[in-house]
Amino acid sequence: MAESVYQVVELIGSSSDSWEDAARNAVREAAKVYQDLRVAEVTEMDVLIEDGNIIAFRTKLRLSYKSTNA
């Protein structure tokens, strides 16, 4: 069996609609830069508030992808 090495990056996605959309946005943008994405782990969620209203949902992810440099 071939051995594999994975790298992990931390990303923050945002959305005006939901934490789920924020995560999707982060993964979609990461897919433009990193190849062979594997797993995304949600590590934190928060919201931005302005004048007492939520204006953005933010989701922090740890995203793993298969390393080609190992």
C-alpha cells in the first residue's frame, strides 16, 4: 500500500446567510488553489454584528489535502 501525506490549512469562510454557506464558500475558494481536497473540520463559528443585527456568519475550517511534495 502506498503511503500518503496530507497537509492542513486553516481557512475562514463568510456568508450573509448561514454558517453552512460560509463553509461552502471557504471550500469552493480553497479548491481553486489546492488539489485533492480531503476533509474539512469545522473548528469555530461566529457572527459579525452591526447595529444589533447579524451581518455575516463566519466558519473557521481546518482543511486537509493530499500533499504532492512528500
